[in-house]
Amino acid sequence: MDIADIREAAELIRTGGLVAFPTETVYGLGADALCPKAAKKIYAAKGRPSDNPLIVHIAEYSQLSAVAREVPEEADLLARAFWPGPLTMIVRKNQSVPSETTGGMDTVAVRMPSHPAALGLIRESGCLIAAPSANVSGRPSPTEAAHVAADMDGRIPMILDGGPVGIGIESTIVDLTEEVPMILRPGFVTAEMIGAVLGREIRLDPGITASDSVIRPKAPGMKYRHYAPKAELILAEGETERVIAEINRLTEEKRQKGLRVGVMAANETAGRYKADCVLCLGPQGDGEAAARQLYGTLREFDRQKADIIYAESLTEKGVGAAVMNRLCKAAGHQVLYV
Ligand code: AMP
Ligand code: MG
């Protein structure tokens, strides 16, 4: 990718078209955020439910006040600490933001990405760019250009290829329209990091930890089965040796029924499984490696035609909590406590 590609992509955005582009979290599918027709194209290309709002990407801090009714003081603090970077803030929107972009909500999600191609595209286009992840709705988010191509082939005119992304899971979303700031989606920037900057406790949306039917999450997108491979995914939680034994027992049972079984494991335990395909998420306890590899690995199980996947659960330390959140959703909250 060079400057000519960025210019071509920027021209597409300016004229109301769609472009997939890399960010540090996952690949995004971008369009002019302030143009209702352009925003609508995103929903069509992804097959995304129209009540699921888009994140508006900006390249300068001053652009936040171009879409916000008012900029809360805490947004200022958080922007100083985490922008450009993987943190999305929800604020009240002003009239310039069309309801197509916000899925009918009177708030807007805003983020300043740190990836140079993303920043270059926003600046070169002169637009604010609405961009959800560049996957077909419900599929794992794309972490390399080939994933975007697999999902979006024929549906969009251009993909900017920036190689594999650095983080691998979507941004943290923090809602600043509540009395107490609330995390609507966990990510690389953790609740502890945000709390430390704001100097107070923040809350976690109870809807994201409960299983889907119990409490409705505040971010509309978090209510859907999501991030999911085609195969059925089951998480196994418990002491390592018991998890290995149980997964091997279930593997045997399913294979006898003629199913192709996949196992998602840590590097250290992968050799202990007797499944049709065993894929590693990285060293035990390394949440960052797991985040980077999660979605590519889920897609690889599809490529290897797994019918059912058993996944070891991860330590919920740091970004590990966000990876577990995605895994639980991909599994439709099917968790085996061994
Ligand atoms: P994606 O763009 O695929 O990373 O998804 C964006 C996420 O942000 C979805 O879960 C949306 O529901 C959520 N989101 C975007 N705007 C808002 C908003 N104004 N209020 C609450 N959640 C939002
Ligand atoms: Mg998404």
C-alpha cells in the first residue's frame, strides 16, 4: 500500500463509496460517517442489522466536538491517555450525525485509531469515517486483508492491505453518557486502565457477562451471536489436566459419530489433544498473543472444515478478559465447567 492507494481510497470515501482499511484493532469497512446513503451501504455490504450503530473514526481530537453535543471532561482525560488508540467513547451526538450512522440512537461512538493507514485515509478524504469491522455480520472480525476479501469479495470496490493487525480484537467501548462511565465492550484498554486515568471506579455493563437472553447489553451489537466460526464452539473451563481429559473424551465421542473435531489450545497443551485439527492461540497466560490470533484461528477451523470446536478457556487477566468475552459470544455462551 502506498500514498496512491490511500488517495484512491479517499476519493471513494469522498464520493460515498466503501473501502476496507486496516486499523490497529481489526480491519474496518469505512464510509463517510455524515452521509446517510454511504452509511447505509455499510449495513448492506455486511448484512448488518440496521439497529446496530457504527463507530465514527476521527484523526484529530477537535473532530470529536464536530459530532458531539458536548464533550465531557472525562472524554478529554481519556483522549489524552489513550488516543490515538483502541478506545471508543460514547457521547451524546449532535445534529450533524445522521441516524443511519448511529442506528437511530441519540448517542455516537467515536474513536481515533492509531494505524497510519487509517489516519492517512481519514485525513486525505477530509471525512469522518464510519467503520464497523469488515466482516460479514456474525462472522469473526478480519485481522488481515485476506479475511476481508473472503467475506466481502464482490461487495466492495477496494481493500487497503496493511498486513496483519497489531491487536486483533475490537476496541474497548466506554459509555460516557452515564453517571458512572460504563464499559460496553471490553478490549485492549482495560477497565483498570480507564479507572486509573479517571481516578474513580467505573462499571462494566452487566449485559455483557450474562448469557444473551438474561440481560440486554447496552451496545446493540453485543446482543447478537457474534465473532463466530461456522462450527459449533464449546468452551471448557477448569483445572488444566481435567480440561484436557474431558476434551479428549468428548473428541472421541464426537469422532465416533463421524464429526470433524477441532481443539483450540495453548502452545503448552496443544500436543496433548487427539483431535482432527488442533490450533494454538499462543503461550498460556499470554492474552495479547491470544487476542492477535483468535479470529484468524476461528477462521482456520472453518477452512479445515471442523464441525465442532472445543476451546480451552483463558486467564481473564488484562486483555485476556476481552478475549474471553469474544470466545463466550462465539460459543453462544456454551461453557463446560469441568
Ligand atoms: P464494530 O463496529 O463491528 O466494532 O461494532 C461497533 C460496536 O459499537 C457495536 O457493538 C455497537 O453496538 C456499538 N456501538 C456503536 N455506537 C454505539 C452507541 N451510540 N451506543 C452504544 N453502543 C454503540
Ligand atoms: Mg463487528
